[in-house]
Amino acid sequence: MEVFYPGYPVNATKKETYVCDYSELLSSQNISIVAAVGNRGEMGKQGRIPWHLPKDLHRFKALTIGHPIIMGRKTWESLPTKPLPERRNMVLTRQEHWAVVGAELFASPAEALAALPFHAEPFVIGGAAVFQEFLPLAKTIYLTRVLHDFEADTFFPAVKWEEWNLVEDEWVSKDEKNGYDCKFQKWEKKY
Ligand SMILES: NC(=O)c1ccc[n+]([C@@H]2O[C@H](COP(=O)([O-])OP(=O)(O)OC[C@H]3O[C@@H](n4cnc5c(N)ncnc54)[C@H](OP(=O)(O)O)[C@@H]3O)[C@@H](O)[C@H]2O)c1
């Protein structure tokens, strides 16, 4: 598949357009997923995340600051602060006339990825619909396992974990501000 890719090379004039090989662009990009899930893969309920864990928010910020973040329109709407600062906010929507301030809109994952430079390190931050679409492309999953059963209406998609290596698995104890024990995991794609 070839895509129109206006951002390369960097000194292109406005009218010049370049076509690059999409698979080459994709393989140069280090796409990460960052998510937090309950015991049963719970991710969200009624447009919100079912827990409040400052330690996990801190991890999320540390991972994503300075990187492009890609999200679905519903996750964008759920953000308490829009846009998330110091990150390029990229939102997927199929609605042609939807408009927002502070984010770039894209009609498909391919369009969003094509708008990134070679060797970009984007983070896909949800929700479930968008995780499902980016899972085959991701090289890394940063997963916070929140060790509790939650009521939920949105769940992380099924993952073939045999295709992934668990390379970090940090225990994080609950405390007065963080109501649940967690594990901060990092998974890398085997091949
Ligand atoms: N626990 C976590 O780590 C975590 C992370 C993020 C979000 N969440 C939670 O997850 C829930 C939201 O997740 P969700 O799965 O319902 O929604 P979502 O993935 O955030 O957004 C879905 C929307 O994204 C757009 N979209 C998806 N795929 C697209 C594609 N291929 N091309 C163009 N647009 C596309 C569509 O927008 P349009 O309808 O506008 O076309 C679609 O309705 C909320 O409860 C949120 O709090 C949890």
C-alpha cells in the first residue's frame, strides 16, 4: 500500500508531494500501546476509567510526554484536560464535520501514521476500539494491571500473549492515595 506522505523529505516545498512505501514507514515507527486494565481486562465504564490511581497517571505521563499520542474520539472526549499538554494529540474519527481545538483529526489509523515522520515513537492511548486496530502494528505494550474486579462496559481486546515477551513486571502497592495494588508491565513483540 502506498500513501501520500507530505512530510518527507523535510525540505519539501508546499506543492511537492511524495509517495512512500507504507510498510517502510510503518516498520520505521516504534508504535506503543499504553493501557490500564482490571483483572478481566476492564478499561472503561460510561465513558470514564473506573478507578483513580495517581501512580498510574504519573507513569502514563512519564511514558508519553514528548511523543505523539493517538486516540479514539471517545477517549478524547473523556479527557479531563484537552489537549494533553506537551504531546501531539491525534484523534481518530469518521465524522467529517467534527471539529476540536488542540488536536489533529484523522479518518483512519493509516492516515494518522502517515502524518508522522519516519522513526516516530507514537503512543496509542485508547480506547478499546483503537487498541484493537493498532494491536497488530504495535511493538510494545505498556500495561498497568489493576488487581481488582471492576464493573465495566469497555474491555481491552484479546491479545495472543504467546506472541509477546514480558520484559518488565513491577509490583506497585496500594497506599492512601492509590486504592488498588497494581503491576506495571512492559511487553515487547517477539517477531
Ligand atoms: N483504561 C484505559 O487504559 C483506557 C484508555 C483509554 C480509554 N479508556 C476508556 O475507554 C472508553 C472509550 O473507549 P471506546 O473503545 O468506547 O472508544 P474509543 O476507541 O476511544 O473511540 C472510538 C471512536 O474512535 C473513532 N475511531 C475508531 N476507529 C476508527 C478508525 N479506524 N477510523 C476513524 N475513526 C475511528 C470513532 O469515532 P467517531 O464515532 O467520531 O467516528 C469511534 O467511535 C472510555 O470509557 C474511556 O474512559 C480507558
